[in-house]
Amino acid sequence: MSVKPPIPPSPTEDEYLKAVAAADLPPLTAEDPLALFAEWLSEAVKSEVNDPNAMALATADADGLPDVRMVLLKDAGADGFVFYTNLGSAKGRQLADSGKAALLFHWKSLRRQVRVRGTVTPVSTEEADAYWATRARPAQLGAWASQQSQPLPDRLAFEKAIAAYGVKFGLGKAPRPPHWSGFRLTPSHIEFWRDRPFRLHERLVFDAAPGGWTTSRLYP
């Protein structure tokens, strides 16, 4: 007989009130979604146990089957959200083929999440080079050695490839591989979600419009 996973039960009324209602939060309002995102990320940096810049990246393959994985946000601003990857990986190919993607940030410590949808374009060579230069040498060698998303015979094969590139590039930093770069997601839709007692959550939505954003609210 298969063993069922330990799914936590729904919170009781007292648990809801203790965990959430004690925080006297004003209604969620904002005019600039990117400024609000920056504010929330700053708070997450202080409260999350690790990787406050972690986000789920959703794409779709040629058959329309969704794919999702966790990646790290490396830059964010008025022009969008930037992340990096092996261009030959499954996500790299799907991003290049479709030019569309979605992101999800979930900050458990704050009981908040942000959903983003939009178009994806490659970052410039200069941007990719600048970020690559900040990576530690072992991470650079790993990027050279990894044939991301391809079958790996065994761990030793990967470690041998890393060692070989270490010899090739000597003691200094390695140059950026031609198969490694970044993408920028330009948002057309951003939704901010904040926890409220009894699952009566807040959902504030921004949609891109000529000259700015339109704002609306959704039922939880």
C-alpha cells in the first residue's frame, strides 16, 4: 500500500487569527507595480531564510505542455525582470522559441506572492558579460561544463569536465561561454497577492497600457 504524503490540515479559526489578523494591514494600494515589487523584495530580503530572489519560471514546449522550474532573479527595473541560463537548456530553447513566459515569487515569511506575465527577449552582450564577471570562478567553470538538460552518464563525468575547464582557463576567471546568457521578461500583467484571515486574500492587478498601467482587483 502506498504511503500518503503528510498534507497539513486547513488552519483553524484561532490559528488564522493568531497568524494573520494580528498584523493590522491597510488595504493594498499602489500606482507603480515595479516600485511596489521593489518594496516587497526589499522586505523579503530581510525576512526570508534563503534566496528571496528565487522565482518560479513557467514556459511551454512546442506541444504547449507547460514547464516550470525555480531560477534566481538577477536584475529588476522599469524595463523588466532579468535572469540567466544555459541557452541550450529546455528553458533556454522554450524561451527563444515562444518569446513568452510567466514568473511567480512566493515569500512564505511575508505571506505574499507576485505573479508576472509578459514577453521575453535576450539581454545585451554587455549585460551578460557584466553579470558573468560577478560569478565566482567555480560557478563559471560549472556553466562551461554543464550540458544543461542533457542526459548525464554519472556525476564523475560532470566533475571531470569541470576539472578539464579549470585546466584550460588556468587560475583566473573564465570567459563567458557562447551558450550562456540572459533573458529579460517585460511585464504586461503583474498581480500582487497578500494573505488575509480566512482566505479572504487581497489581489491587486496591474495591466500594461499606453503610457502606464491600469489597475483592478480580483476576488480571492
